[in-house]
Amino acid sequence: MSIFIRIWFFFGLVILLGLWFMSSAFNQQVKPNVRQVVEDTLAENANIIAMLVAEDVYENKVSTPEFNDKIQNALNRKLNASMWQQDKQNINQQIYITNAEGIVIYDSQGLASTGQDYSRWNDIYLTLQGKYGVRSTRAQYKDPDSSIMYVAAPIFHQQQLIGVVSIGKPNSSVQPYIQRAEDKLIRQALWISLLSLFLASLVAYWLKHSIDRVRKYAQALAPVNQAPHFRSARELNLVTQAVETMREKLEDRAYVEHYVNALTHELKSPLTAIQASAELLREDLPLDDQQQFASHIHAQSQRLQTLIDRMLLLTRLEKSRHQIDIQSINLSTLIEQVIQQKYSQIHQKNICCHTDILPDCFIQADRFWLHQALSNLVDNALDFSAESAKLSIQLHPDQKNHVHIHIFNEGEWIPEFALQQVFDTYFSLPRPGSRQRSSGIGLSIVRQVIEQHHAAINIENLQANSLPAIAPHHQGVSVSIRLHCNFTQSSPVFQKQLK
């Protein structure tokens, strides 16, 4: 059972229990309270009538038709009243009078015959004793709604007790008010229950959704994920913080394990070559062979140095993922600087380098990392270019404040299977004319730098037909980078050739 169903179920159970206790309290408190109000009213009426009939009782006029007509006219009076949305038309009360011995001398409804002894009924008995007299009698057996409440008051004449008047009112006459209150309470309880269950569903869904967010965040364990934050939910934020701390520790451990394994694997091949060459140099070899093995050791040492430098660079880049130094830089000048730094390599391979660079193109970027990315791309292009091949580097504006950097090197195409993997860490292809592979880190650095600048990079095999600086029908590899910029063109686009 999901936490959503559990929370909703238990919340609903609490609501139902609350309604049950409310109903019980109504039956135990509301009904008796209503009858207490009725008793209070009857007690006041009984004392008023006792004062009004005192003279008639003293003069023995209560048994006369005139007295009966007076009482009946009063009891049959039409009220035409609307009380609490209930229409009240008739007076629903009974009056009977006894003498000082408790003998009935008058009954408004004729239920008690004249001369009947009521001295043992509580209302009459207690009143004759000088106490407050009240009783409740059921008109029908075991039917509480058929009971009649009687409240008595003493009749005095010149400070002498001469009789008792008792007023009775059926409880059924107040039942409509009680029933209306019950119905209203039930309707309100139903609305409250539905609203409470709806709110409980919202709270349960919020809790489930929040817990799912924490769970998904914990499952992803990716540094690019933004840790979820919850308003008015300190406990969930503490859980997220704990997961974040755990994630960082696990990442650090996995990061170290990953790079130790990768570095061990990458260092194994050049170290084996150096060890083999060193062992051969211990033997008595001709001078030419010694120089060959010494050159081999030097080349492998340079390879190790390059590998270590790039590993450290990649580590630095990944650990400073959210701390790149964004500033305004002149991209045109930066590209020219990269080309000038590669001049010796270009000259050594007799590469014909064509540049078509938009001047004064300013962008918001990290100068160091963008320089590293462009340098790696040019290095890669030179490595895969044959002797006297052509290299094209272009910087052109694009619509919507973007510029494109195109780097094209004439040479063999990248195999189709490798096009989707060239930016993966440690993936590399053998250089033309050599079985030796690179570290496979350079293009991985390029991809991460481009991603951190929210730019796009694409690599594809291309015919040079669309590049006017190069003779048509030459094939090669093209790398395209799309960057956001704020450029000003203060001078015409210049073209330069380096040979």
C-alpha cells in the first residue's frame, strides 16, 4: 500500500471517529440541554399561572364553566409564529390544578377526573413539601419521544398554600427543533468530511510527490541535478541535505576510483614500452639502435607527460563545473592566438592554413577553458591532417546573436561507428601513418567546456566543396561550434593564409 493511500486512509479514519464522537456528544448533551430550556420555560409559566389563578382557587371557581372557558381560550389561541424555520400555530401545553391535599380540582385536557389523588406524583408531592416539583411521564411505553414533562408551582393566598398548578408539555413538541439541529449538523459534518478528505488527499499527494522527488534525486546521484527544496518542510529539506552529503561522498569516492583505474590503464602501455626500450639499451647495441631506443623512450615520456597533464586538466574541469570564470573576451583575438601557438606544427607538416575570421567578436565566456577547447580541436585537426594538407578555420556571424566556428581539416573521414563516440572520455582513433592512439581526453575536455558555456558542437565528415578557400572535391572532417555572442564589426572581415 502506497504512502498516499495510507495517509489518506488514516486521515479519513480520524475524521469518521471525530464524527462519531460528535454524534455521541449531541445525543448526550444537545437533547438534554433543549429539554432543560423547556423545563426552565415551564417553571416560569407555572409560577405566573399560579399567581393568576390564586383567587379562583381560593373562591372555588376553578370547576366553573367560566374558568374552563378562560383557560381553553388561552390554550387554543393561534400563534401564527415562525421560529427557527418552524411554523408554530398552537399552544401545546396541559394545565391541571390540585388543592392543598393533592386532589385534582381542574384538568385542561380532562385526562384527570376531578377528585383524583395526585399527591404521590413527584411534581405535586415535592411542591406540597415546599420543594421544586417536576416529573416526566411517558405517554407510550418505551417511547422516549412520547414523554410529557410536568413542572409544578405552589398557589398561595395570603401566605397560605391552597393548591398546586402543574403545567405539562410533550417532548414531541420540541422534537422538530432537535431534528432540525441534527439534520443541519449531519449536513455540515458531511461537508466538513468531504473537504477534510480532499485536503488530506492534497497533503498526502504533496508528501508522496516530495518523497518521490527526494527518491529520484537520490537515485540519479548526478552532480548536475539541482537538489529539491521544499517550503515549510524542514524535515524533507534535512533529508535532501543528508542525501546531498552522501551523494558528494559517494561521488568523490567513485571519482577517485574511476580516475585511478583509468590512469593505471593509460599509463600501462607507455610504461611497458619505456621498460622494454630501457632493457634493450642495457645490451651492447650499435649507436643507431641506441639512438632509436632513446628516441622511443623520449617519445613515450612525452606521451606520459601529455596524458598526466590532460588528466589533471580534465579533473580540474570536472571539479570546477559550477565555478567557471565568465567574462567578456574577444573571440577573434583568441582564435588568432591559438593559431599562432600552433604555427610550428603547421610549418612542420607544411599545412596550408586558411583563416576567415570575423574581427572584434566579443562573447561571454571563460577565456582559459575556451582556449583549451580550441587548442585541443586544432591539435586534433593537425594530427589527422596529412603532409601538405589544407586546414580551414572560420568565424562567421549567425542570426539571433550567435556565431559559428568552423574547423575543417583535409584528410580521411572518421568511421561511421566512431562519429557518436569521438567526444567520449578515453575513446580515440589511431593517427594516420601510425598505430599509436591519443589519450582520448582532449575531445572530452572540449565537449565539457562547450556544455558549460551552453553552446553546441557538431562533428561530421564533409566534402570541401562548400569552403571557397579550399579547392573543391577535397574530403575531410568538419567541427562546428555555435556560441552566443555580442559582436561589433568595426573593420571588414579579413582573410589570412599561413603556410
